[in-house]
Amino acid sequence: MDEALEVPRTHIHFAFDSAEAWPPVAGESLWATELDAHRYLIDNIPFFVVGIALNDIVEARVRPDGCLQFVRKISGGGHSTLRIIGSDGNRDDHVEQLKALGCGIEGSGFGDLFAVDVPPERSLPAVLALCKQWMRSHMADYETGCLQR
């Protein structure tokens, strides 16, 4: 019987400027798959990291404590990342609307905050129009983490 090969995943740490009020954390660790020496494929939707999205290739180096630390982005994978904040009780409806547009969703432990992945084959303008509509209607706010098109 053939067994599926499991590719080991690891965490890459992204440190944030502690002088800033946002994000409400000092750093974020993203799942990644090692491609070769120091090159990794980002394997989850970032919540707070800016400029990085799902399927991007990044460079990371091992710190003295053994953790992998982000060094730089090597190339984009075509995905875009948004964050939806304060869905005012409409979170489930918002999630369903985004999923209907082909987006991936990842929840967080920060109230109504969730991260949105817009794959390259989906319409980023349609997703942004929906988010702007929610903002104009005071139903939710959004921010862009990484736009790639």
C-alpha cells in the first residue's frame, strides 16, 4: 500500500515593532514548509504580518534559541490577505459571503477578527468591493495585509 508522503512543517517567527499599538501582539509565527536551505513556503493565512501571504516564498534563519526568524520575502505566491475586524454580530454572514467568492478564512482569538485569503484565481476587486460596502454600512472594518496582483 502506498502511503502519502507528509512534508514536515515548521514555524517561522515574524517580530513586530513593540512601539506600535497595532497589532496587539509582539510577533506572529506562521506555518511554513522548507523548500531548501533557508527557503520556505508560507503555509497559512497571516493575521498580523504585513506584506506576506499564503504561498509566498520567504527566507528564514535559525536564531540562537533554535527558532526560525523571518529574514525577507523572496517571491510572492499570488495570494492576497485581508483582515476583517468588528463584524458587529454579522461574522458568520461575512464569512459565508467571502467563501462564496472563493476566499479562505482563518479565525483568531481576538474577538471578531479573522483573516481572509484571496487566491490568485479569484476576484480581488470583488472582495475589496464587498469589504468597502461593509465599511460604508458600519458592519465591519477591514485592512489589507498583502495585496498581490
